[in-house]
Amino acid sequence: DQQVKQNSPSLSVQEGRISILNCDYTNSMFDYFLWYKKYPAEGPTFLISISSIKDKNEDGRFTVFLNKSAKHLSLHIVPSQPGDSAVYFCAARADTGNQFYFGTGTSLTVIP
Amino acid sequence: GAGVSQSPSNKVTEKGKDVELRCDPISGHTALYWYRQRLGQGLEFLIYFQGNSAPDKSGLPSDRFSAERTGESVSTLTIQRTQQEDSAVYLCASSPHRGTEAFFGQGTRLTVV
């Protein structure tokens, strides 16, 4: 049973515009959320995280928003750059658990 | 090195053979994870080590899979009698302690022919 879902397999955005990647989860015990970026033939690279006590966390061009009532988080990239083209995974973990649960990823293409 | 190191990068093995994958975590990281990613799928949790505590083996798909970790250093993932469905990228990650983000290695691409 997929507890973290990324319903958009792919997304294309013009350079300079905003990229919005979405993620939904089903487990109300999740309290820590992360976004990873993955280039081909490389391992995932940590981007940004947010704990459930916050609804927003910002790091440079990357902002993560958390809506606990909707069990939804999103990653905003502004402005998007061609180097942002990669697969983005969201992940979540419960305070009482050990593993991170990952979504299936969204492939972002930023068009120059 | 500064990051998580995995070896080999690629492994091709015949069905029925045993394989051993190695992970060198970031120095000082007490937590270590193994995941795998099969083609077209997401990351699947396999096993978690935290310091000297008993590992969380809840993700291991069968008794052909096992993993060990010596203290807070190297970990090895062993797959016995490999099957074609074991073909995947096996990813190792470590974190300073349980409550923080995990840093991944580049993975080992295992192909069972």
C-alpha cells in the first residue's frame, strides 16, 4: 500500500517560471517530510525538509509547503533553471518509525 | 571520502549465485539504511541500523536477503541464490542520527541474468 503518492509522473516548465511538485500521504502519523532530487545514475540528493509543527520551510529557490489537514505537501522551485531537471521524490516518516516512505517520483524538465 | 560510498557500482550475476554489496557510510553517522529501486518504481525500504540497537529488518523481501553492520561503520547486504526479480539499484544511506535527513550513496546496479 503506497503511503506516499506523487500522482504526476512528469512535469515540464519554462526556464524562469515556477515549478510546483505535489505529494500526498495517507498516514496521519507522519511528522517529518523531505524532498530529494535524483539525476540519472546517481543516488538521491537531499533538498529540503519540514517537520509537522511548521507549514512552510524555505531554502533559497526551494520552498516546501505542508498542509496537514489535507495530508498534502508541495515543493516550489522559483525561478526554475535547466539544472533543476531531475526526478524529485518526496518522503515521509513517522516519529515512531524507522523507515522513510518514498513516493514514486516526478520527472521535472525545465525548458531553456 | 565525504559522502556515502557504495561498491561495486555495477554487478552482473547469474541467477542462483550469491552477491554481496558494500556500503561505507559517512563517518560518525549512527543510522544506516538500505533501499532498492526496481525499474519504474519508487524506493523500497529494506533494512535500518541504528548504533548498536537491533536492526529493523521489516523491509527484507525474503530470507535470501540479509545485512550486517559492524558498529557504526561498513555495512554489507547479501543476497543469496539471486533471482531475476532481484535486479534493481540498491541504495545505501546514512544519517547523523535517527531524526535527520538521510544522505544516499550512488547505488549499486544489480543485474541478474
